[in-house]
Amino acid sequence: MKSMVLTGIRKLSIIEKPVPELQHDNEVLIRMQSVGICGSDIHYYTHGKIGSQVVQYPFTVGHEGAGIVEKVGRSVTRVKPGDKIAVDPAMPCFQCAQCQAGRFHTCLNLKFLGCPGQAEGCLSEFIVMPEMSCFPLPANLTTDHGALSEPLAIGVYATRLAGLTKNAKLGILGSGPIGISVLLPALAAGASRIYVTDKIDARLSVAAAMGAHWTGNPNSSDIVKNILSAEPGQLDFVFECCGQQEAVDQAIQLLKPGGRLMMIGIPSFARWSFEADLLRRKEIDIQHVRRQNESVKDTLDMIADGRLKPDRMQTHTLPFSKVKEGFEMVANYADGVMKAMIRF
């Protein structure tokens, strides 16, 4: 089979590998159909690492995937050959203290697709996953929807973890795929006003088309002044979705006393800083969001019944042979890209 591997900084190559074999009765062989290019993939592509997770070359990235079941182990009952499925990239052990506490996303023995030191990614023609990571797609969904469900599930989990309430007023700082993945479930939850910012106007246009009530570019306007002019009582929640220090600084100013800051963006630097005086006096609650926790099935159901409408997220579709072009496009924020999808 063909597999796309990182071989160095900004270097990708197609190599031949054996088709993986089922090693355990609970495993599923999947013929990949759709794989989304994620911002974390780009971190590995441009920097070779995210924090302590350092790529050892060659390495296959990719974790937003969906495909068709090719073969199943003897104990598998959730899916069967021929089924279209979404792939949850997380493979928890279900045995450790974190799993026993229901925190499968912070499993002490977690393996995650496309994460160095854990598991090779899904930019291959075939992959093997445990049954518990395979979710049948509702009949009205495509494998592209299945791949989109991975970032969307992060937004679904984040809004639930925040305790987002009906009629809430919130900010989303960063209107890339994760920002949009927060926007859609926030709208579904009944948020009354959603303020979205980004430094790329094309992304703001997508956010507006998908339901944002207000959009602003911090490069061309004072977003804090403009939002607080509209909301003198300040915001209930702010979701930091771009991994930028200035966004955190803006969030602290935008939040009302007792407000909640949800940290989702992956920074390229090692340490955040916070304005201690304002943070303390406002008693701001800071909550980090780590991927998605058991939210894939709910996300697929929400797409299927129309509560989430993610199709505008997918701005580009490329064949497997053009993965390199797709990675460069996303890395350079070129051609108005929001979500680039690879199709096998």
C-alpha cells in the first residue's frame, strides 16, 4: 500500500508499505477514503514537533479520517466489512486510573493516530484500529463528514465542558477549523451572540456565513473596544482557538467577572502568560481543552440530523497524490483555505 510520510522539515514522500494485518480479535482493517489536514499535522510538518512530542523520521501523520471497513477481527460486532465509518483517532487502554474516571482522552497509556511515539497516522491507504475507535456513519453522511467529525467533536466537547448555556454571549478568537468547530455547537446550544475574530478575512467570511453574529480582524480594528461597545456587560465565555498570546490577553479583557476562558489552540511556544491583576480581580476561570472526550458519536448524530452543518468548512479537496500541495496550502494559509480534505 501507499503511505505518505514526513521525512524532514517540510518534506513529504510517498512510500510503499505492507498492508497492515489484524493482530487482535477486536481490530478492524480500514480502507481510508477521506483525511482532513489538521493544524497539528502542520506543526509536525513545519517544526517537527509539538512540545515534547518530537517526530522521528520517517513518520506518517494524519488523524482526521474516515473510510470503509475491509476486514474485522473475530470479536468485532460494532462494524462489518463494507461499512462506512468515522475513525476516532484516540485509542485509550480503558484500564488506567484516568480511564476508570471517565477521562479516556487523558488515558495514561493513550495511543493517538499521527502522534509521535504513540501511533502512525492515517495518511495511508489502509490502517488498523480497535473496534471502539470505529463509528458507523449514518446513511446520509459521506466519509468527508466522517473526517470532519474529528475536529467538530472537539468543539462539541469544548462547549459542553464550558457549561455553555442558552442565550450565552461568547467570543471565539481564531476562526480556523477549530474555531468553526466551536461556533457550530455553540449555535446549536442556543448562544445569543457569538463574536468571532481572525487575522484572515476569508476565514471571517466563512464564520459569518456559518452563523457568527459579528466578526472582526485584530489587524485592522480594535476588537476589544468594538466588542465591549456592543457588550458593555462583557462576555460569558471566550474560546481561545488560535494558540496566540495576544488572543489570551484580549480574552481576559473581554470576559465578565466570573467568566470562563476555554483554552483550545495549540501554541508554538512553551509558556503562556496572564495579566495577574485583571485575572484575579475578575476571578476568571481558565479551562484547558484536550481533544475530544467520547464525543464522536454525538457529533455524527448532530451532523446527520442537521444540528451541525459543517459543509462550508471544507474549502479544498485534493487527491492523495497532492498531499504535499495541501500541506503547503494549509501551512501558508493560502487560497482562502479553511479545511483541506485528502481523498483516496
